[in-house]
Amino acid sequence: MTLIDAGAPGNGSSSRSAACFRQQFGTPSTVRGLVYAGRYYKNWQDEVGGATSPLVESGYLFLKDWSANFRALSDLVTMQQKAGLDNVKLYCVHDIEQHFHYVQTVGLKGATWCPTDGFLIHDLVYKDAIDNLRKRGARIILHNGVKDATSHEDGQITSLILEDNTTIDVDFVVNATNAWASKLSEMLGGIPLPIVARKRYLYHVKVNGTPGDFMNFPMVITPTGAYIRPTPDRGLMMGWIHHTEGQKTTPGFHQQDDIETGFDHHQHRSYGYAVRTEIERWIPDVEKLERLHAATSGFYADTPDHNPIIDFDPQVKNLLHAAGFSGHGLMHAPFSARIVLELVQARRRLNEITLPQRIGTVDISTYHVDRKFTSAEGMVI
């Protein structure tokens, strides 16, 4: 196995993301897949060999106001429980007040809560995974991207040509470049992928010595999609789901950290302060904290239904895409890797796979490249 990265490990979207982890998804197969991913991250030392698990189980609390359909929410929670997420719960307002005293409940109808959701320490994921690959004899090539390929007359890729003109012979190529996946696919003779890069922002505030329960917050998502969670450096990270136009061209690495006009953290009328104001509406204690001290940004690699593409390319038989995770890449990673393994072993497209540990069968046709984008997964991180 050879890992090729045009930059350093984590130089793309995941290191710039909120790195959250949740199992509360909208289809049974995805719930099962994320239950598998959660167990994998919790067993990190045995699976990968790292000193500690990168998963912080701080929980996910989705607040719901009176516009929410609670019968549908109850059905959703029941489906998630049947799919193996045993500890997800539907809370009433009294439950919220009992367990999360800092949440302002006027206007709320309830919430969904899962204590084994949380967030990931992304640096540990990259470092430990690459260390494990090296121990297993994999070749790691960094700061050296792919610029071309050679192919057999049947269209299969025979070798990759890197920027320094190194040639790498291949049996399979896994395109896991996310926001840059469509560009690489076409370079290698594959189809243009239905993936667009969308800019997303995170805002940061320091807790320091401010009295309050801030470092015990779970990931809290307001009814309008604003979210907040603690960070390991005694701070809080916040963001808000919003619509942006997709990039008309593939973005460069250098554009990941560009803060567009109106999205900085300095001006009180900026988007960052709109995010903070929305969060303060539901968690008033946040108002006690200092001014925002940083804004960070990166790209979502977004598909029309916000589900990834994990499938063989229809034009190049040995090109396998694993991209377009729409903000869910790091949390999906063990599940996605399992799908890729099954596909490579089968050497063909599959409609379903069976996960170990009695998790069960999962439908992976949801991730086919030529699916109809008729139903969408929520974009909330």
C-alpha cells in the first residue's frame, strides 16, 4: 500500500473542521455504520495502536422548538435504537432542565440526546493512523501530489506520475481527496463527480476563568442549526449551518484559510457575532465570555444529498472514489475504510456489506456514484 498526499497529513478539510462525531443519522444503514465507527474509535489502541482514543464522548444534544414534528422525531429515535444506537433518547423540556441547567428552555419542545456522540482529536487520528501504516510496511509519500497517470488500453490505471516525476505502479487507486476529488477523477480518466466545495467557518472564544459549566457542554445544536462545543484548550468552538454557493472551480490549498468579507471575528455585525447571538439565545451564559478571538475556515466537499460517494468509477475499473463527505468525513472514516476494503476485495460494486460485532447488514447503494439524489441527510455536523 502507498499513501500519497500533496501536502502534510491533515492539510485538507478535516483538520479545519469541528471534528465532531455523531451516530444520530437518518437512515438505519448510516446509524449502523457510525455505531461501528464509534466502537472502532473507542478500541483505537487495539485497532490502530495509538496510546489513547481520539474520541471524546461529550454527547450531542439537538434542541427542538415548537416547529418540530415530534411524532417524526419519536419515529427517528425508535429507528436509531433498533439500528443499534441503544442510548439515544427523546427528551422533553423537563428532561432538558434536569440534565442541562444552562439551556434556556422557553420556546423549546424537547431534544434528542446521545451521550456516546462527541468529537474527535483529529491530530491523533492522522498521527496514529500513519504510524500504524508505517509499522505495517506501507509507503508514505508526502508533499508530492499526483499530476498524471498511465493507463492500459482497457482504461485501467497502471501507474501514477507524481509532481517530482516519480512513477508509482498501482493495482487500485482510491481517490480520497474530498474537495479536490472531481478534479483528480477527471485527471485519471474518470467521470466528473457531483461534488462541490463550499466554504464553512468556525468561531472561537476563550473560557479562561469565567465561572460556568462551559467545559462540560456537550455538542449543542440549536433549533436553527447553530452549534457549540468545548475544545481541549479550554475554549469553545461555534458555527452555524448556512447556504453558500459551491466553488465554480476546484479551490487551492491556500484558499482554505481565506476569510471572506463579513465572516471575520472582529466586527460586531459580522457573521461570527450572528452565530454567537443565536447560541446565546439558548445558552445565556455564553454572553459572559470574552470577545471572539479567532475565526477559522475550510471547505465542505458537498454532494447533492450530503452523503459521500464510495464506489468504483464507471469509466475506470480500478479507480475507487471515497469522497464528498459533506462535513462528516472524520466521523465516517472507520466505516468508510471498511466499505473500501470490502469493495477492493470484491473487485466490483456492492449493494450491501455486513459489519462485524453483530452490527448487521448495511445498504451501501446510498453511496453509489450514479444514485438518484432524491433524499438528503441533514447537514448539521
